[in-house]
Amino acid sequence: MQTKIQPAQWLPVIVQEATLPEVIPIAIKLNGITFDCQPGFDEDTLTKILQVVQHHVQ
């Protein structure tokens, strides 16, 4: 008994380059508190928050 071998059928493969987001969110960890800063966060508000935390930690 002979097995008939079928020719291989090739499928197209599309390779895409991995892209990173233009702006990456950051997390600031300070004395057990984590501040998550998403793209577009308000720098003045973050500065005020960090000043308050620094004042109460000292």
C-alpha cells in the first residue's frame, strides 16, 4: 500500500513591525504611594501633589 503525498500548500504571511506608543505613561513610587501619570498629565498639578507629599513625609 502506497501513501500519496500531497504537495505543500503555502499560505501568505504578513510581518508587521512592532510599534511603541509615542508617549509612554509613567508611574512614580514614593514612600509606598504610587502616582500614575498618563500621557497629557498636568505637570503643575503633579508638582503640587509631590510638594504636599514631601512636606508631610519629612
